[in-house]
Amino acid sequence: MKSKYLNLIVIVLVLIFLLSAIPAVLGKSRKSYLIDFVYSNEIEGYGFSNSKDNGETLSFEATAYALQILDSSGRNPHDASLLKENLKENITEILNEEVLIYDLYFLLKSLEILEEEVSIDTALKNRIFEYLNQTEQVGGGFSISNTSTSVSLSSTYFVIQIYSLINESVTIHKDITLHKNWVLSCNNTDGGYGGNSSLSSTLLSTYYAASILTDLGFSLVDDLVNVSQTLDYFKSFYVNNTGDINNYGGYLPDDLAIFALLSSTFYCVNKIDLIEPQDLNKGPTVNWVIDHQNLIDGGFVDTTYGDEEKFSSIVSSYFAFEILNIFNSLSVLNEDVWMVEFNYWILIAVLGSIGFTIFLIYVIWRKRRV
């Protein structure tokens, strides 16, 4: 009798162990889940979509960000050669039709990531160079197109980035101090910068202003109108309330925002790190970022209202990845987690094991009665 009970106990314990081991077998590192998410949005040979919510809609921005994550992780897109060809064709199409500075930037950035240095024929490069020159404004800054005189920090930022990507100087016509002084004219008394000299400060415009100055070779500490005020402006978006579980450690996008975003957190962390890195709160911010990895697909997602469905995106994942990179904390992505997506085979295996256990117990119980 004791032997029968002992056999029953052993069998039950073994089966429980096997069932409990299933998650461990399926567990992977956070980084593996992130890379899988990036690849799941790949449109092979053409680029990447931003999220599953967008279907297979190609996004030039998401393509650049996806390639950056893969490159930093030592991975490559599928059919990189075809992707390069299509990127160059897209650049030519943009120049032949309506030039969108933002799209042109992300296409060239993608090529740079794939090739380490943008490789386009001389004629195409000259067309880009000439177009950029035509957006330069007499009073400083660059417009969004060669048919517009409306200058902004966003268009100036992307134009200067494109000059760098094609290895050309922004000073072809004017001294860079003209552009510097125009950027500084966008400063406001709160330490932030508006999109132009007549607009109120926004976080993104302030990020652009600081980026433009560093891209032109100036020091943020020495050349900002008031570095202390600008530093305080970036820091003002930090959520220091430990009771605010959704936002503690993150940075809000504006004063009226309810939720901190991965994008706004990146903008603030990036510039505070350049001005006064000791004012960053590494631990809370890294933990806040990690908490935004989606347990469904492995990507990163911003907080949403109530039960609203969350869709991870390449763009949000890029910002999360770069925040961790700034803090030298990419190693946290090596942590093993068990973010298992719904899988019928797993369900069948689990239910089958449970059913088999119940059946075995019943058989042993019946034999014991006999």
C-alpha cells in the first residue's frame, strides 16, 4: 500500500515539475524579445513598418530606427542588398517629386547605418546638396523646402543632419555664427526654445535647438543663452513622485501631459547628459523604461488610458533602447523574462499534461481500490 502511495506521489511531483518547467524552457532575454519584435515589423528588402497596428505600411522613420537597433545589437536586416537599392530609389523619387526633408533624412540615415557611410552617385549627391543650399535663409536657419522662406528649428535640424550625412559643410555660403545667432533668437525666458523666435517653448524645439548648436560645433555649456535655465527647463519635466507608478522616473512631454513618454524622456535625458549628467536619476529612469517593455510582443510601448489596447512600436522601442544606451544600461536587456505569446501548441501541451495527470491519478486510484 505504501509503495502505491509513494509511486503516486512521485508521479504527481514529476508531472508538476514538468509543467512548471514549461515557462523556463520558453523564457528568453529581453533583448531577444526586442529583436524578434523588430524583425516582425520587417518588410523584407523594403524597410520596416512602425507597428503591427499599421499593418505592412512602410515607414522611413521606423526603418532607420529599426536598423539602428539591429546594428547596435550586431544584427542585420534580411536582404540588405535589396534594401540598399530600394532606399536609393526612394531618395531619387523624392528628389524627382516633392522633397520631404524628414523622409530624405531618414532614408539617408538608413543608408549610413547599412554602409557606415552614405554611398550614392555624385549626380544624386549634388542634387541633394544644391537643394539644401536653396533652403538656407538670409537671416539664418533653413526652411522646410526650397520654395518656402518659413524657417524653423525642426527644418534647420534636419537640413543640418542631411549635410552631415552627405559629408558636406553647412558653411558653404555663410558663417555658422549666423545660424547660431538665429537659433539663440528662439530662446524664451523659461530657458526653453520655440520653433522660431515668435513661438513659445516646447520640449522638442528645445531639443532641436541644443542639437543644432552641438552639430555646428558649439558647446551647450558655453553657447546657450542661459545654460542653467535650459537645464532646469529639461529637468522640469521629470516625474519625481514615487507614488505615481505610471510616470515615476520618466519625463513628461509638456506641462499638461498626464503620462511620461519614451520620446520625451529620451529628449530630456539626451540633453541633460550633455549639460550636467550628474543631475540625471539613472535608477528610476532605467526602471521606468524597462517597465514599458510590452509583455505581449517584446517591443516597447507608452502608457495608455485605462484598458486601451497597447501597440508596441519601432519608434518607441528605439527611444527606449537609446535611453538605456545613454545610461550604459543595455545589459539590463540580458535579463531573462517569460513573455510568452499565446500559442495553441503550448496550450495543447499544458492541457494534455494536466489531463494525463488526472487520468493517471484515476487509474492508480482504481487499482488501489481493487
